[in-house]
Amino acid sequence: MKYITYIALLFSTLVFAQEDPVKQDSTAVYYMIIEGDSIPVTEVELDEVLMLPNLSFKDREARIRYIVLRRKTHKVFPYAKLAAERLEALQKRLDQLERKRDKKKYAKVIQKYIEDEFSAELKKLTKTEGQILVKLIHRQTGKTTFELIKELRNGWRAFWFNNTASLFDISLKKEFNPMAEEEDYLIEDILQRAFQNGQLKKQEPAFDIDYYACVNKWSEPKQKTNKSQQ
């Protein structure tokens, strides 16, 4: 599959100024005014939008799996997004503090706030939803849940949490890797579609994800299967 990007032309957000063109080296230059701004510009940068392939499933079981995964992903992504926002705010504030004592005190306050804010809701998650959340936290922060706990508390607490979670088949060291795991690719696909249709508020991942490379990889097995059946 070729790497294709589709530039959305949002005409409804642009208001073109009815002014005479300005001549520069015998070339007419036209200006436009963006709604909400009073400064004329000659060009507008538009957000890049992914051209998503049509959904297709090899069988009914694969379709049901995707639908269930979509429901769980939509449910837990806001928590991962919130965690990333809280951690970013924490780091910015810590960078502004000079004394080590003040940093330690502030970190403890935020740590307790995050734990109290999440604990009640996280208890409602199922085992599979919890594992998806762990993956998405890595997607949004660039660090595993194990690493974050280790930084916020200490190594022993992270070890204990990881071993407790393992009793429920949840690994806090799990990373999000859509190129290596098909489920992660499906989650990424679900997120991109939800971002475009407004079901989820978009937040960029902490690291680069080549969506089209993932599509190419995980589409190949299906193509080979179809050829062998013909």
C-alpha cells in the first residue's frame, strides 16, 4: 500500500478578504483572512489527515473481535490520555521548582492525587480492559506503567504492583507495539478512526507510529490467504 496523505480543505473556517491583489515582481499575490484573526496571510497550514482503508474481516469471529476491542479501547483511552496530561503537568511544575525538598513534596501531592483520581474508576475495569489501558499509557507517555510507578514511588512498589497484576494476567511492563502485535495494530486502527469521527479527542502518541507500515504488514497475511483459496 502506498503512503497516502489526504489534506482536508476546511472551507467553512476560512473567510477570503475582498481586497485588491498586491503586485510583487509582476505577480499578483492574493491574501486571505482566517476567521477569528485580523492579520491577512498568503497561505494556510492544514492538519494532515490519514486516509484510512476500508474495514474488512476474514470471518465473523474476526469482526466480533474487532467490535469488542473497539468498545474496550474507547472506554479506557480517556484514562490513558488523562494520565499523560497529568504527568506532563507534573513534570513542567517540577522543572520550575529549584529546591529538591519542594520537588519531593509537590511530587507526593500529585502522586496521591493521581492515585485517588484513578483508583475508583480502575477498579471497574475488566482484566482485558486493564491490559489495554497499560498499553495505551505506554503509547501516550512513552513509558510503561511499571516504569512510571518506579519513578513515582520506588522499585519495590513497582515490582509488587507488577506481580500482583500478573495474578490477573496483566503485565505492567507491557509496551504498545502495533508493528509487532496484531492486537496493538487493531487498537491503533480503532484510535485513528475514533479521532477522525470525533468519538475520541485526539492526543498524539509519545513516539512515532507508522500507521501505513502497520497496515501493510497486517494486511499481507489476509492477501496470501485469499490467493491460496482462489
